[in-house]
Amino acid sequence: MLARSAVLRYDRVRATDLLLLPERVVVLKGAAGAILRLCDGTRDTAALVAELTARHPGAPVAAEVPVFLARMRERGWLT
């Protein structure tokens, strides 16, 4: 789940997802926004990986998504 101070928005001008934080805006690349949208508090990492693997067969989801989520948690952007 996103931290209380974080808001995920789609910027139509830039055609990309943004993570809005206090005094900071993070421009998300690739599938980062789609992954964060799934972080709604109802799924654990294994469930996220399973869902994304089903959506994107052949993509290195199992290797990359847990690392991405760990980085987001380290930065305090996910709880």
C-alpha cells in the first residue's frame, strides 16, 4: 500500500505516471506505475508477482518486482 504521504497520478502532458510526495515528484518509468497501482493493501508480494506474471508472460516479473517493491519500501513510499 502506498504511504499516506504518497499519491500516484497520471500526467497527461508527460504521458507518464508520477508519484507525488511532500516536496518531491518522482517520474515513474516503465511498468512502475502499473505495479504501484496494484499495491492496494489486499495483495502480498507473491500475489502481485502472480498477477503480473499472468498479465505479462515471459517477462522477468518474479526477479524484478520484489526488488522494485523492496526499494519502494526502503524509501518509505510503500508501507
